[in-house]
Amino acid sequence: MNILAFESSCDETSASVVLREGDSFIIKSNIIASQVDTHRLYGGVVPEIASRAHIEAISSITYEALEVAGVTLSDIDLVAVTANPGLIGALLVGVNFAKALAVSNNIPLVAVDHIKGHIASAFLSEGEVPKPPFVALAASGGHTAIYKMETYTDISLIGTTRDDAIGESFDKIGRMIGIPYPAGRGFDELSREGFIEATGDSENFYKKYKKSAAYKDAAMTLPSPALRDGSFDFSFSGLKTAAINLIHRYEQRGIELPRALFAARYTFEAVEAVAMKIDMALKANPGCDFVMAGGVAANSHLRHRLSEVARENGVKIFIPSMSLCGDNAAMIAASGYYEYLKNNFADSSLNASALDSVV
Ligand code: KG4
Ligand code: ZN
């Protein structure tokens, strides 16, 4: 069956055609119109501008997705759309477009949760794919949460951030040290330079970092965002505030901030906190493999460290390819397929919601 899917929850408008054949998904097209160049001017996503840009892009990227896939609307068996969580105005564009298209062409419609969509990106791999139950990390601009996928559609929350998300914190602190929005990737690269500078080793820098003089530098101390209360939760706002204070202290003393060493330190605290909670979650859920998903799953240090945690726990780790970590509609198609199997159909009364459905 051919699935036409839409994603418009934040600053990427995406349409994709995914073919489900036998046991596998084949991505026929996955068109992503990114708005980051527009939002970069403001240092972050401006919701009203995002909604307008989705409206401008959605028709043409739909034509493009069909054309690249070599299909027409009459070949589409299912329409899937992100209905929550996200920016409400942005979501409404995709939801209304998908509804109109599905209803007027008599195609079944399913609503998809954006987070389940990110996790479902692991099902799009050409190699082995995860089988529920498994533990999943969703690390993005809006989420830092650990879930258990009980089945392909049933999900429960294990732990989450109580304030800021990891991606948002990279974006905000990155901006303060001159990395353009979205800062995640630039932060990743600058941290790599910092780790190498701290250890003098361009390969095993992460492992050696804790023994380096840079790590022991008291002026660079930052708190862990892992809450030490036995929960699986995080607080990234404490780390963010401490980082802002650290930057200000350097400014006040008239000393230039060693940007790369600072980025490395920040990344190390963020990654170690996630590693600690994922380790706890895997131990609490024996027999579960592990999926990491979301825009921050593109982070090279997090990928490296969580692969190590999975190995130590004797479980398999599934990480989507780089191109499927960020927001895209192919992941929405994969998640939508399983909603379809459960007969979780939506109709013309479908509405969007800014809120998480899994809390
Ligand atoms: O999943 P996503 O595309 O959108 C949301 O649903 O939020 O995630 C976007 C987030 C941004 O905060 C971006 O800075 C971050 O993912 N990101 C990264 C990397 N690539 C993207 N964060 C850390 N390291 C990266 N390599
Ligand atoms: Zn996302």
C-alpha cells in the first residue's frame, strides 16, 4: 500500500510517499521544505511566520512528493498527518490540508503523534528494525523524554525533562556563543574540537575527556541535568542558567571564553545525563532493545555514548539515518501505518493539538 504523509509541526514542511510492501517500508519520496533560513534571522522559530510558510509550501511539496514517487492521488491508499504536539498554527496547516485531500478523494486518514513518528523513523531502516517492546529516547527541540513502546501504537512515558528540552538548550546556548540557529549541529562540531583540544586525541577523545585538565578546570564547572531523585527525569534549565552565568563571568573578567572547550563541557554534561537515565531505563526494562530518535539523535557524541550504553547492557541500539533524525513526513507514514492496522481512523472532525498525548 502507498501512504501519503504530512508533517508541519514546527519549521519544516514535509510530504512523503512511503510504500509498505511485505514487512518493509520503502521511501518513495520524502520532500522537506525547511524554513530555518527564515527563522535564523530571529534566532529561533517565530510561530506565525512558520504557519504562513507552511501554507505557502504545502501544495507544491505535495505535488513534488507524488511526482518523485511516480504516483498519482489515485494510487494513494492512506493519508497520515501529524496532529500533535507542536506549534498549533503550524500543525493546523498540515491537518487541514490532509483532511481536505483525504475526504475529497475518499482516502482513509490517520492522525499521528509527532513523537511516535520520530520513534517510527527507526522502522524505515533498510537493515534490521526494532520490535516492541523497546525503550525509546526522543531528543529534539521540544522533547527530552524516555518512553517504552509497548506495541507499535501503545506508548508509555518513563521519564522526561521537567523544563527545557535538550535541543532547545543547545540552540539557546549555541546562540550565546555565536552559533547560528539551529545551533545543534554547529554545537556538535565545536564540541568535537573542544574534546580534541582537551585530550589531544582525535579518536578516543570522549573516553579520555574526564581525565583531562580541561574537565578539572573549576571555571568550567557545569551541573548535571540528570535529576538525582531516583526518577528518569531531567532538568535542562539549571544547566542552561549555569552556562549563561559562566559565559557572563568570562565577559565580566574580560577574558575570552574558550568556546570549543566550553561547548565540549556543555555537551559532556548533557550527553552523560541522558546516558545515565537511558542506562537506568534499560536496566528497569530487561529484554527491551533501544531506539534513539529526534533531531538531537543526529548528535555524534550522543550516538557514540548511547551505543556504548546499549552495548554494556547487551541490547541492540537502533538509530535512524541522519536524514531521518530531523522532522520529516516519511516517519509519519511509518507511524501512521500502525494506526491504520489498529483501525484508528480520523475523519473530517480531526483537530490539531499543541499538547503531548503521552504524559
Ligand atoms: O526533531 P527536530 O528536527 O524538531 C523538533 O521536533 O524539535 O529537532 C530539532 C533539534 C534542534 O534543536 C537542533 O538544534 C537539534 O535538533 N539538532 C542537534 C543536532 N542536529 C540537530 N542537536 C545536537 N547535535 C546535532 N548534531
Ligand atoms: Zn521533531
